[in-house]
Amino acid sequence: FKRVIFFCLLALSCISLGGQVAASKLVFRQRSIDLGAVPLTQRDTNLTFYYKNAGSEALSIANMIPTCTCVEPSYSRDALMPGDSCIFNVRLTFSHKGPFSQAITICYSSQGSSEVELIRVGIRGEVVD
């Protein structure tokens, strides 16, 4: 419940007034990864998301909020300069059979700005025997 309230507050803080163009823009090579069939015996997997700062100012990732405790993102908190690329890794743990769909909300902003931007990436697949 606390996560939902936190996410809603962040979303409200992202509303831009006056149609301003964001100085920071996070662009992903792939915003969704489909793992297909994953054997339950595998127990976990590590994934990599590639992203780039396509904006005109340096940006920093403030937080990554996964939809489940089975998703553990790890990322750099260093500033990403305009045009630079980076990665973040995700460890996904499997505990039972069946289809799954998880997401990570990424909260980031331009350096020196109080406006927070949100973007979401997803992971899906099916755990099988």
C-alpha cells in the first residue's frame, strides 16, 4: 500500500505545466523483455536493460520501483550526460509455475530540476516444469 501511495505522489509530481519540453529524456533499446518458457529448475535469471540520455541535460536515476519482490534491479546513481548510454541489471527469481508479467518504474530527473520523470520497463514469460 505504501508503494502505491509513493508511486501516485511521484506521478503527480511529473505533471508538467505549460507544455514545457523535458530537458532529460531516457530512451531504452528495449522496453520489454519476453523470456518465453523458463524452466522452474532455473530458479532465477539475470537481465540487462540498455538506455541512453537522449535529452539536452545530464540526468540521474533517483529510484527504481519493481512490481514484485521477485524483481531486484541494480543501477548506477551517477549522472548520465547527454548522449551517453548505460545499463541496469535485473535479477528475477522464480518461485512457482505459470505466466508472469512484472514491471519496473524508473524515476529520474535532470540535474538541478525538481521535476521527476517516470518510465516503465517490463519482463514477461512463463515458468514451466
